[in-house]
Amino acid sequence: MSTPARKRLMRDFKKIRAEQRTGLEASPNPTNIMQWNAVMAGPEDTPWDGGQFKLTMEFTEQYPNEPPKVKFLSALYHPNVYADGNICLDILQNTWSPVYDVLALLTSIQSLLSDPNPNSPANSEAARLYSEDRREYNKRVREVVEASWLASSAAEASEPALENGHAEQQQPEPASAAGAAQQAEQAADAIAEPPAKRQKVDESAADNRQASEAQAT
């Protein structure tokens, strides 16, 4: 059933695809448009530069009147990010407005990475270092960035192996429900054969089986 929230989310997704904002990728779950996955690059020319950080967004039917629940899956060392990945950001709490969309929200979070608010800390130690020892703080941030590289490399190395020893090629996740349907359709087309062709294959297999039995006798 198409609801106002779901229609709005489809518009948000089309906007993200159309603008192709550098360093931001986001798409709904292929089977549930109310759940999104996102990947955010660290802002350039900052200690976060080069990092790739994963997030989840969960929407309700009250969207856009209510903000989604946004959470970092990647481990971050940041004054405004809790240990469990939840984010302390005004746009997600006190200043949310229906005029905001997914792209505006992700842009605000990306800006927060390099421009934190230590006066409203979710991580008191990170807030203290940011205010008192910026060099040590930046060092901790670079460790987080390097950890994101290792996490990405580990994900690539975890591809399952086939029995013949060759790594199985994984297909990229579809960006949308439409993409998932298209991918499934393509896979079905690749496997399916016309009935006439299947009949010929079956007849050929039967002939080969009869010839083998004749030779055995």
C-alpha cells in the first residue's frame, strides 16, 4: 500500500540518484522502503578524509513529519556520536522539519563529522580532546579512518569460495526495490531455457544414456 511516507521516500530516493552527491550513497532496502542503508565518505581535507562509514536509517509512517532513527554501523570516535552509533544532532531531535529530506539529513551528518559540537557531547572523552588536545583528537580520528579501510578490505576478502577453489563473484546489492526486481528477472532469464530447447536437451541426454547402456551390455 502506497502511503504519504512511502511516496515521499521514493521522491527522496529519486533526488539522491539524480544529484549523485559526491561522498554520499543511500538507498532503501529492496524489500522494505522504510529501512535504508547509507555509506558516507569523510569530508575532504579533514582528518576524516578517506574514511567510508556505514549508517542505517529507519523511517515510520509519520515521515516527513517525524525524523528517522539514524545510526552509524561503523565505529566512530566523535563528540556527538554515542558508543552504540546513535547521533546527537539537532536536526534529528529539536529542529527537525518536514522540509528536510534524506539528502539534507545525510549532508548535515557529513558536515557534523568535521564540525562537531563539543558543548553537547555524546562522547565526553572525544569532546574533551577536541577542545583541549586537537592533535591527539585528530590522531584518534585517523585511527577510525584506518579501521574503516580494514573493515572494507575484510568485507571484500570474505567472499565465499567455490569447491574448485575459485572465489565466488558476488553481485552488488541493488540500489532499490526496482533494482532488486530487475536483478532477479535477469537471473531468471539467465537460468530459464525455452521449452523446446529443454526438450532437445532432455532427448539428447536420453540418447546418450541408451548408448551407454548398450555399450555396457
